[in-house]
Amino acid sequence: MGVKVNSRIAQVLGSTTLAITARANELKAQGVDVVSFAAGEPDLDTPAYIKEAAINAINSGFTKYTPSSGTEELRVAICDKLKRDNGIDYKPGQIVVGCGAKHSIFNAVMVLCDSGEEVLIPAPYWVSYPEMVKIAGATPKYIQTSQASSFKVTVPQLEAAITPRTKLLILNSPSNPTGSVYSRKELEAIAQICVKNKIYVISDDIYEKLLYTDEPFTSIASLGKDIYDLTITVNGMSKAYAMTGWRIGYAAGPAEIMGFMKNLQDHSTSNPTSISQKAALAALRAPEDGIRAMRDEYKVRRDLMMSLVATIPGVSYIKPEGAFYLFCDFSKYGPCATVAKRILDEVNVAVIPGDGFGAEGYLRLTFCTSQERIREGVRRIKEWIERSR
């Protein structure tokens, strides 16, 4: 007989991404030569100037509690960043710094959603969105997109999904797992629908700096006061600055909502790490030459992976315009969980099955590894498929 736990927690699924990454690490620890296309984590190191800021924080004794929502200077720097990069005006009191963008999204979902309410989630989606909604007691309602629309939700789809119980839309651009990016025109149409129906939006902008198109990035909150008042903008340091382990993210939104998020954080994690806040401050204040160089390297890797995967028979994909994932249709070769397991067990390449993202038949391959390892990993997958046909 199992232990009786909170009914909402009991229905939460574990992360397939973390599970496969853990299995790949186990094999590596055993001396197996594993090529990992699994975790969405930059392989490039955190820039030296950011590390130096953290070391200085330690040496100067900046190791105590800070305000739960983050230091004033960091929240001011975030406001400056949002104004400079995104054209969105926020005051420091509208910012809550969390322990990663995931934590910020979780807090926003917990504050906004209640039992009986629905949250619209375009599929494919990041694996944690539905589980966060379940924890809040609300119901995830999926909007299934397709390769034909570059995995972006269309206006008719969005309108058809809205009910009197719809409370929130979670929007991720650039997208994990697909790399799709919504244009300004597409976001304007979505904003109109949300404003008309008074639907809140969580705009997950974590991959904002990893954009491979000529069109500037657009955050939906910048499109006018009406949508601004309904939007919680989420971003963080993990992806663009190669700071995954530092755990600094942030949310910006209407003052009343952010006040509730601060209260929630007061009684859960309290403040994010003081040392990491100093590192984040240094990152936000520095020139972005390093970010651009990192993005350019990812673009080279993206193009290399696409060219190699294109030679695998029966596999298709869309060209990712952002992030660092190639989302591939492997449905010809069986259920994606089975395919991913066999590829890891038989040729030692870690990939993430698409069912956890709401896309059966797909595999997510990340190009957060060297060009040499990309060549080797895709070669192994291709050989495995040729043997399996």
C-alpha cells in the first residue's frame, strides 16, 4: 500500500529530461562514451567577469539574507534591461527575483490559478508547464500545433480553446522544445484575443538572446498597456549567460500580482542566493559581446546538426529560429520513448522523447555540445536507424 500524499502532488509526473540526463550521466560514470543531446544546458562556461563578481561577493561578506524579492540594485538592473532590450517599463517593485526562471513561472502559476480554472498550453510545450498547473489545482488545456504551422498556435486555434474557465495562456518564444519564434504580428493577434477575453499571459522569454533571425525579438508585454496589464514577463540568467547552476530568474508584471508572488516567496524559498544575485548584476550590466559570440557558435552548431540529420532517412524537422534544440519527427521508427531508450542503450546517444513535451513520435536533440560531438552523435543515430530498418 502506497503512502498517501497530497492529491495534487500525486498526479505530478517526473521530468523526462532530467531522468534521461541522469541515466546518461550514470553511463558516463561507468566509463561509457555517451554523446548527450539531452539537457538544455549550455556547454560553454560562465564568463569570467561573472565568476569574478561572485568571488568578490564572497570575499566582501555578501553572504547574508537579502529581501525575498531580490536586492534593490538587481531589480533596478532588471528594469533597465527590460526597458533597453524589450521596450517595457517596470518599476523595481514590479520585479521578483527567483531561484531560476522555472521558479518564477511556478510562483506566477500558483498566484494566478485556482481550482476549476483552465490554463492554455500550446503543444509541444516545456515539460514543466502542465505539472505546475496541476500543482496549483488548475487544469492544463493543450492546444495541439503542428509542423505545418512551425509549431505555433494560430488565432483560430486559440479562440476555439477559450472557455469561461480560461484564466491563463503560457507562451514560450523562442520555444523549448521546437525553437519556434513568434513574430511581432503573430503576437499582436494573440494579444488582441487575450485582452478581449481578459486572459493573463505568462511570457517565458528565457531564450530571448538565442535568436537566429534578422527580425528583432518581441516580448508580448511591449505591445500596449492592455496586454501589459495582463502579462507576467519571465526571464533569467541560465541560458544566455551559461549560468544554469547559479539559479537566478525573474518575473515582472502588474504590481498587485507581483506583491502576491513576493508573499509566496517569503514563505517558500525566501531570497535567491545572495552571491548569485551579485553575479547576475554583473552579467546584466556588462556589454553583450560574449552573448553574441555564444549565440553565433550555437547557430553554427544548429546548421551543422540540421545538415547531418537531413541525411537520416524518414526523419524531418523545422528549422529552429531560436533556442538550441532540433525537434525531429522519428515517428516512422516507433514510439518515441522506445526509440530514445534504444538509441541510448544501443549506441550511447542521449536524446529526449517528445511525449513529455506533448508530441508523440518526436525526439528533441540539443546542440549544446561541440561540433565534433554533434558529428559523432548523429553518425551513431544514423547507423542505428540503418541497422533497424
